[in-house]
Amino acid sequence: MKKHDCALFDLDGVIVDTAKFHFLAWKKIASTFNYDLTSNDNEQLKGISRSDSLQIILKMANTVIEPSKFEKYLAQKNLDYLDFIKDLGPEDILPGIFETLIFLNKRKVKIGLGSASKNAEVILSKLGLTSFFGIVIDGNKVNKSKPHPEVFLRGSSALGVAPEKCLVFEDSASGIISAKAAGMTAVAIGDPDKFLNEDFCYPDFMSLVQNDLDKLF
Ligand code: B16
Ligand code: MG
């Protein structure tokens, strides 16, 4: 198996299970359009920016809103989301992540974050993980959200590692497409039926750690 010099982590759904809080906050917004957002619908929103997510929900709900209201819904969704995650802490780091970060540090593998979230810095800080990351590329720093490769290309460039030596950990179909479009190795975390073009897939991060971490870096 090819060895990699850089690991780029997605945040929501890989490092911490904030996906359920995005879902709850969007469900509340969707209910104001009389639409019952399902967990199946929510799969389409994973890895997608806040404003693109609202566009998708409006289509699902077959609803048109005044352009002036668009930003208000985005702000309300984020207020609700921040309230849901207010007590987030190191105990919420998903199993296998902390061990992997320590392992990568020991191997001198560069570590970056590539997230669509504009709340990424806040969340990393709440989890106590900020110091592990040589670069954080988040929703505030990219012009084009996943599945565009920009987020991961910016990460590899900032860390000075060629894309083919980078490996991406992702839980969303759009994020896997983004990683492959960037020319990187894409490791999917979750149900293989959800992904199209990943290189490897593990049901959860712990099974990756227990079986293959050593072979990847
Ligand atoms: P925010 P990731 C993504 O994070 C989430 O998967 C997605 O559901 C969310 O809409 C997006 O961040 C934007 O998040 O509203 O906090 O800016 O998976 O790319 O780490
Ligand atoms: Mg994710």
C-alpha cells in the first residue's frame, strides 16, 4: 500500500459526531417550510456548505423564499446549531481519532483539517485538538465547497505536500469526490453504499486504526 506524508481530516462525522446537530438544526428550519426533513435527506447535506444546504432544503420543500430572508435563515440555523454544540468537549472526540493524531505526530506525518464548516476552529478548540493541526482550511477560507477539490488542495499546498502523497479521511460522498478530484487517496468512513469512488472504506474510524493505519503512513 502507498505510504502518505500528509493526512487531511474532515471534521463533522469524522472527528466528532456533529452531523446529528446539523440535522436537528436544519430539521427545525425545514419545519418552518412545512417540510419534514428526514435522515435520508440529511445524507445529501453532509459536507455541503451552509448556504448550499439551505438551497437544497428549499428545493426539497418545493419552497421559494424572498432573497432578503435567505441570510436570516442561515443565521438562525447557525444559532440553533451553536446552541446544540455548546457543551461539546474532548469526551466527544470519536473513538480512534486521538490515537491516530498521536501516531501521525510520531511518524512526522503532516496533519491538516479540510472542512466545509465555518465553525471548525471553534469546534477543534472545544475538543482540545487545535495544536495537532498544521493547517485548518474551513468554510471561511474556500470559495468553492465540496465536491470541488479546493478545500483539500489548499490544505496540501499550505502543508507543502504533493496531492498524491496526501490521504483524506471523509464521511460524506461529496467529500470523497472532492478528495479524488484533488488527486489524493480517499478513505471513506461509513456505509460503502453511500460512496462512489473511494479508495478504501471502513465502517468507523476505530476499525481503520485496528487494521490498516500502519500500512497507510
Ligand atoms: P457550518 P464537514 C460540514 O462539515 C457538514 O458536514 C455540513 O453538514 C455543514 O453544512 C457544513 O459543514 C457547514 O457547516 O454551518 O458549521 O458552516 O463535514 O465538511 O466537516
Ligand atoms: Mg463530514
